[in-house]
Amino acid sequence: MNKDIATPIRTQEILKKYGFSFKKSLGQNFLIDPNILRNIVSHANLTETSGAIEVGPGIGALTEHLARSAKKVVSFEIDQRLLPVLEDTLSPYPNVEIIHGDILEADVEKVIAAHLADVEDIMVVANLPYYVTTPILMKLLHDRLPIRGFVVMMQKEVADRITAKPGTKAYGSLSIAIQYYVEAEVAMIVPKTVFMPQPNVDSAVIRLIKRDTPPVNVRDEDFLFEVARMCFAQRRKTILNNLQNGLPNGKSKKDCILNALDNANIDPKRRGETLSIEEFGALSNALYVEFK
Ligand code: SAM
């Protein structure tokens, strides 16, 4: 087996060889601990028939571990300076395809058709650039791609919000927006010391597995997410208050909201953080009848 890219010594050597300087604005915190990388990849349950999509290979630390476990790896890197580095460090792995560009602009469906047509399942595995964690996840979930799930590193605070259950402080509209599509759990907490340079925040790896069917049937998904955002706008206010502030004005607005809450079987005095995703679904369907 080839020598790991992600040891502190080899990473330093590579950075020095290419005169590479980190760009904070691109969320460049590279992993320098092969054990963490092995752990991340093990949570993805890849086999020799799997495909992996990575966002931000950096100098290839995680990419090479994916290449050892999966049939094919496609990795998107925005920073052009890293392309010659990756060509060098990943030269032992012919099953890796590096795509230069911003993942948020990429036509991922097309990339899957071009490079991952012959794999049996696809996982997104990445140490994400923290400044765009949520947009990346929302794009990959919203585009309804043939992806089995995600094992991704992010800021711990965001990981907590994504995986939060009702009744907790971290539970909010982001929990709903993600858990509508996936079952979500924190897989591991990661110390700052395994990064170069070390980030200012704590990190966690989360595992998201796509649901076969949504947890609740809704008339309009975007309206569900909008209703959830309204209900959490002021966390200490009741749902009734928040909906009155968030919904468009019209004749007998309050009565329409009360009617919808009654139809959804939800007490108007409850707070958003106590509602399950199923209840948000029922509420958005009832409000849809009144307001759409
Ligand atoms: N995977 C490497 C590792 O674990 O050592 C690097 C991870 S680093 C946290 C994030 C990487 O994402 C960097 O290489 C950065 O250049 C890249 N990146 C940042 N924004 C991106 C974007 N919008 N699209 C694709 N890659 C991006």
C-alpha cells in the first residue's frame, strides 16, 4: 500500500514542494490523521462496487482512502492551485476523477452519468469547506440525485442542528429541511488537533441516509420548509404568534391560522421546537388550504 498522504510529515512535504499557502476563504483545513480518515470512510460502508463523491479533496488526504475502498471516486475541487498537487499525490489511484470547479455550480447529475454510471451505490464523503456546508447539502439533497447517503465533516454546531430531535435547543428549521430527506445522526466528534491549520471551531462527522419515502406526505415541500422557518423565527413565541407574523396579511388571517392549527390537531400555544416533522407536515398541508 502507498504511504498515506495525511501524515503530518508527508503533508508538510507536499505543501513545501508546491509552495502551497492555505486560503481561509475556501475553508482549507486539511486532515493530517490517517486514523480519522479510516474512521470516516468506515462509516460510509463502501464496497468494491460503490462510487464516492467528494467535495474538496485538498491535497488528496481523504480521496486516497476513498480510492482504496470504492470502485470509483469523483472529487470536486474549486482551487486551481491544487490540481497539479492532486495529479501528483493521487497518481497511484487510477479510479479517481478530479473535477475542477465549484460544487455549487456543478451539474452533478451529468457528472454522475459520465463517471459513476457503472457503480451500484453512491455515497458523498467529504471534509466539507465549512463556509458552505449547508448550501452544499441542500443542493445535493434537493437535486434528487441517485445518492445513498452522506458521511461528511462539518462544524459541530451545524452537525448538532442538522441531527437535532424535537424538544432540544438545537432543533430548528435546518433540522426539518434536512431530516425530511434523510435519517441523520452524529457519527463522531473530531478534535481540532487533526487538522492543519487547526480550525477555530469544533468539528463532527455526520451520517445521513436517504429515506425511501418522506416521513410525511406534503402538498408543497417548499411551503413546508417556509412554515418551519416561520415557526422558529422567534423561538420563544408561540406557533400562532410566529405564523401571524410570517404569513401574508389577508381577511381573517388569525381565524384561518387557528382553523389550520385545529385541522392539524396542534395547540396554538405550542412552540415550534416541540413539533415533530410529521406535525410540521400536517400543519403546512392545513395552512396550504387556507393561504395558497
Ligand atoms: N479533503 C481535504 C482534507 O480533508 O484534508 C480538504 C478539506 S478542506 C476542509 C475543504 C476543501 O474544499 C479545500 O480543498 C477547498 O479548496 C475546497 N473547496 C472550498 N470551496 C469549494 C467549493 N465551493 N467547491 C469545491 N471545492 C471547494
